[in-house]
Amino acid sequence: MAKAAKTNLHLTPAATTDGLVNVVSGLGTWKAKRSHNMFQYAALSNWQQLDAAYQTNWLARKIVEIPAEDMCREWRTIKCAEADDIRIEEDRLMIPASVQEAVTWARLYGGGGILMLTGQDLSKPLDVRRIGKGDLKRCIVFDRHDMSPLTMNTWDILAPNYMMPEYYTITGGGQQIHWTHFARFSGKRIPRRQMVQTQGWGDSELRACLDDIMDTVASKDGIAELMQEANVDVVKREGLSDELASDQDDAIVSRYTLFSQMKSLVQMALLDGDESYERKTLDLGGVAPVLETFMAWISGAADIPVTRLFGTSAKGMNATGEGDMDNYNNSIRSKQLTQVDPGLRQLDEVLVRSALGYWPDDYNYVWAPLAQPNELEIANAAKTRADTDMLYLAEGIVRPSQIMRNLQSSEQYQFEDEDIEAQSNAETDVIVRPADESEETQQVEQTDTFWTQYSKLTADGLSHDEVMAKLS
């Protein structure tokens, strides 16, 4: 009994998690190889590797720069009465270029900031109520590693800088700068537990793609090495092994070195009677699909279409790539709202007051469309609007002066305000609408009845005057 109990204990399977289990094959047990797969945390502060990849590899650079350029390429449309003054201030301070650079560092390192120099004490909190017209003197862009943090705020959950530093020091300088003087732009979102490691910043967009970039580059380099050996000359010689064994290495090397030189110079191969020559060609037929697979994989990792990242045309029957670009533009618009807007809002608090001297109640802005229409699409849209205006004008819904104002506001044509006002005054207040079909039908029926009665009376011998007097 004791022996049987021991045997049963030995056959008891190991404890497993929920799922399909096969004790014989090891599926779902500790013996399965895939049961030991696991993800591990990566180092989030290896900026030296990010620097090296960004500097030396064009693919890494494009993964960082292309979305940053597209986020700021068409910029924004400001919606308020003083929009022109704010745009002039943006141009003076080159705000779009500064924001694009800050977003670039955010994508590369996980964060970037714009230091706003307003003349206020940098060691004290920025008071936006004291900012007057022209107070924003300059904007300086730094990446997160240039901004050394001091005293992380991990205690005041109600503060706007919760889980962020209270002060920064710029690398190479010892001055403490309060966090309110910076407009911050963070990288990829990470869990709050890891934000302690990144000192309140996000994660690098490039770091998540490094393994795939190295695989792609290594595959390309390996194929390039294979191309060096795509054609190999093979010479067969009787007794070669015996000659090598008898220390005739130098003579053999000299013989076939001369053979290779003559083949290159005069395109002639001289062989002895016991020698034969053939060329081995490496089959590279399966190389292209491998590269295309890596290209598609790295595009998915970078969230950039292959047509945009590699500059290639869309493949497939009737493929134009418009669907891929639409998805990409939607992704860029999402990044504008989540990665650019928070930092840009901080910057606007100072920029708008520096442009106007106050904060307007109606201030707002919208991002410009990313997809730009071509000339044919612009012409078709203009024709559609013109047809619509003509239809409304013919139905009496609008007047010419209203169409003129619409064309002027859309900057299609330039009209003088006096001309539009004169046209408006000349237009009648009464809009004449065409008679409907029922009224026209009734008029036709009345006309037919009149001529029927007229013909009958004239047939009875009445004159024209008598008939008209009778019918009237």
C-alpha cells in the first residue's frame, strides 16, 4: 500500500494555470517552452543609444521627424477677433518651428520643453496676469535631458504639476527655473508607476522601434553581403589536395591570382588540360519578400505608412494609398490633440497676452486639415459652390450682394466694400418667385375656355367687338 501511494504521488501532474493542458506533450505545463515567455521592463533612460540611432540611421531619424513635421506642417487657424495680431506674434517668435522642435525631442527622448523668457524672475512662479503686450521676448527649446529636474511633486495631487518637478536646472547652468516658465511636450504615454523613473516625462517613440530597426538594417546589410558573393568562380584541378599537402601553397595562390587578373583584364580564362571552370550563381529570388515584410513590420511599429516612411508607391491593383494616408492623418490628428495641445495651451497663456496685452474671451483655434487638395479637386469644389450659388440665386433665396460677400470672405475674389454696399442698396426688397405648376395649369385652362367660346360666337355671326363685349 505504501508503494502504491508513492507511485500515485509521483504521477500527480504539476499545478498549471487555466487553459488547455496536455500532460503527455507538456502543453500548458511548465515543460512547454512557450510557457516561459514573458515581457520585461526596458531601460527608459538610455539616451546614448537613442542619440546614436538618430544620428547615424536615416530610418530612425525619419520615424522621429516625419510625424513631428506633419503635426505642425499646416499649423492652426486661430478663432477670435484679434486673430491677425496673434498670428503676427507667432511669426515674430517663430512659434511653429519651436513647437515642432519640442515635439521632435519628445518623440526621440520622451519629452521636450520651451522656456518662455518674459522678463520675470525665473526662480519664482510665472504670473500670467502681469504679462503685457510684447513681454514674451524669446522662446528656447530644450529636450528632457537638458532640463535636470529638482524636487518632484509626489505629495500634492491637486497641483497642476503633480508627478512633475517643481524646479529645473539647465545643463551647464546652475540657475533654478520654476516649472511654470516651461511649456512641456511629453512623449508616448506610460503608466504612472514608470513616470517616477522618467521624472514625469513620457516614453520615447523611437525606443519602442529600435529592435525592429536593427532587424531591418541587419537584414539589409546581410543581403548586401550576399550580393558580394552572388557570383563565385569554381576551378576544379586534378591532384590539388596532393599539391597542397606538399607545401605548394604559394605557387597555387600565384597561379590562380594570375588567372583572376587575366579574366578581368582581357576577359579570357587560361586553363590547363586537367582543370575545369564553372561559375556558381547565388539565387536571391526570395530576398525581396523578406525585405518587404520587414518594411511592413517597421511601418506598423512606427505607425507611419510604408508609402510615407519609405517613399514608395502603393502596391496592388487600383491601389492609390489614399486609405493608408487617411488612417495616418487620423493618427496625426489624435497626436495633435493629446501630445501637442497640452503644451501649446501653456504657451498660448503667455503668447496671446504678449500679442494683445490681455486674454480675449472668444479665443480658440482649430488644427488645419492635413490632406491638401490638388488643383483639380480645388476647381471641382469651386464649380460646385458656384452651381449652388446660381441655384439659390435663381430661386430667390439669396441676392447678388450676399454672394459677393461670400466670395470676398473666402478670398476667391476681391471686392470693394463700397461696391458690395451699392449692389445691396440697388437690390429690391421684393423677391419675385416663379409661379408654381398649379397656377400655370390653371392659366392654360382659362385660355383654352376663352377661345372655345370666342369661336362659337363668331360662328353665330357676331362681330369681333360684339363677341368681346359679350365675353367681358
